Amino acid sequence: MNLLFANDRRGAWPASWYAEVTPPLDPFPPLQGDMRADICIVGGGYTGLSAALHAAQAGADVVLVEAHRVGFGASGRNGGQVGSGQRLHQDALERMLGDDSATRLWHLAEDARALVADLIAQHAIGCDYRPGVAYAEWTARGVAHAHAYAEKLRRDYGYDLVEPLNQDEMRALVGSPAYRGGVVDWGAGHLNPLAYALGLARAAAAAGAHLHEGTLVTRIEPGTRPVVVTETGRVTADRVILAANGYLGGLDRHVAARVMPINNFIVATEPLGARATTVLARDIAVADSRFVVNYFRLTPDRRLLFGGGESYGYRFPADIRAKVRKPMLQVFPHLADVALTHAWGGTLAITRTRLPHLAAPAPGVLSAGGYSGHGVALATLAGRLLAEAAQGPSAGFDTLARLPCPAFPGGPALRSPLLALAMAWYGLRDRLGI
């Protein structure tokens, strides 16, 4: 079974709230026949579109192929949060990699967030970017750690945009009885992820990149001039960039062993009107401290977008609304009477370390993925670094490529069941509050 087609209609964005409100792009034509390019990019999400934009701006002849529509995958369906730092906190990175490497990763992540803001401004991308992401804690111990971490960022990294909140302050901001406190990162933000992806696509096409939708890649032939073989043609290139993330499938076994697809789900409520202030007092996004994280924000028309729940097989659950309604009502029990107008799933990719995986897995081939839920900014940066590495030295690519990224145990047949067992254990810890 191919994840590209397991849950979605071919050649269409999923029926999300984003797809309903975002002005669509006219289709780009499928690839036909044989082509030659300096760089061929497989995948039309943030990574691939950013790589196409930056490589084309640098003068490269770029061909990008996407099996569905640009922004079809996680890039067009996610929670829209643009976070600070890496997926792991800096204290964890210091223990894992040492202070110097952790500092380099912090600065790369800051570059990533700045790059998103620069691209939005430079290309007039209308994606409703707003500042502020709160991190809400379920336990007093979590609150203490969050406050100490905010102080560490201020003291050791000069980052003073994280505001600690006690229980009353968090309750005044987030109308839920569940949380004991937390922080707000005013340097982070949130946006319409599909609108951002489509804005990158417009910018890449305007820069001269050749985008081809409805073009399924069937294999990669590596070599000094690798070949991307599709259902309807071939692209011979100096370099190939794999930017398919959770939808990579069997195109590269080395990457597939380290970058594992999982599914996550979001619902949108009916417009809440005046009740919206009982959910969020300010126009920020929120992520909480559950291992299977809950995340939410309000839309411009005052709906609640709420993400929660994961699955590890190929198929989405039959009733996404029911799957997400349960954690939503744990956080906001007063919304039990509110209708859910939209429900959708998406496939992202994780690594064992929760750090991104950048690599040169075969001659002439570069790859990036495994952003582990932190991909809006990091995937955009990874695209730029891939474009650099495809044309010459890239210190940023080299830094990320040196990160440890062990393969998942069990191989293709057992890694999903093993991960499901591990996640069940962490889910039990969430329920027990430990």
C-alpha cells in the first residue's frame, strides 16, 4: 500500500478547513517525456518548494515533481505553528551533543524562523501569520521545568521572549481547567500552512523553477548524473533532492529506515462567536505537554482548530472527528455541544532522536526530512540548505547531516507495531500524570 494514495483522492488537497478558505493555485502540468535539469526535486512540500525557490534564485535549472498537488502532504495540513529552537530542548541537546553543537543548532533554528518571516514578507504570502505560541503544562513539575527552561534560554542563549505563566495566568489566557501553568514564546508564531506552501510555490515558479504536479516518481537511479523515473517521463539531473518526508515510500531504503511516517489529526469547530474568548483570550497558538501533544488555535472566523491523536498504520481512522473530539473535550469540556465542521488527517515523519535527518544517501542524491512535528520553519531552512549543498559547500547542511539518526528497530514490518507499543506506554504516563 502506498501512503500517497491510502487516504486521499489523487491530485486533490484534502477536505480541510485550510483547503476551503485558501485561494487555490492553477494546476502545474504533469511531467511528460525526458527532461534535463541541474537539480531535480522530488516532493512539493516546504522542503522541496524552498529548495526549488532558493536553487532557482541562485541560477540553477530546477525541475520539481509532485505526485499530487504542491502542499498536498503535511505542509498543507499541519497545525501551522512556527516554533523556536529544535524539536528537542537546548538542555537535552547539550547533554546529547555538547554545548558547542547545541549552540549551533539553536542559531540554525533561529535562522529557520527568520527565513519564514523573510519569505512571507519578500513574496507577499498572505498566510495570516500571528506571533505567540503558548506551551501549556499538565503538571506542577512540568511548570517548574518550563519556567527554568525559559530562564536558561535568557541566560545562556540571550533569548528573552519567553514569558512564564502561573496557573491563574495560564487560565486567563487559555480557558481550560486542565493546565497548571506554562510559558508563552512571543518569538514563535502561527500561520495558515497551506497558504504558506502555495505562496512558496508561486515564488518558486516566478523564480524560474519548473513545477510538475500529478507526477508520481517510481524510482531513482543514482550516479554521477542521477535519473528520476516517473510514470510519464524521466529527469536526468546533476543532483536529485528527496523532499518527500513521510511519503518517501521505497525510493531510498537508507532514509526510509530512519524517517518514519506517522499520522496526526485535526478538527475544526463551527464558528464560536463570542464563545471564542472562553477558549483563547488572545490570538495565539497553544501546544501542551502530553507526549501525544494536543495543539490548537483560533481561525480568523473564530473556529477552534484542534489537533490531537496519532496512528501508526497506513490507514486513517474511519471517524477522525470522534478520535480528536475526545482529547478536545478533555481540554475544553465546555465545548461538548459544539459541532465539528471539518476533520482531516495528515502524514508527517519522525526520527528516533526527534532531530531532522539530512543526508547524502546515494551518489548524486541529497535528502531531508523527519522534522518530528517541528517542520514549518525547519523544513523551509532544510530546503535552502539542500539547494546550497546541491551547488557547493553548505556549512548548515553539514552541521545537520552530522546529527545522530539511528535506524528504527524492527525493519519495515515491525517498526510500526513497536512504535505503537512505545506510544501506548507514554500515553499511559500521560493519563497517570507522570
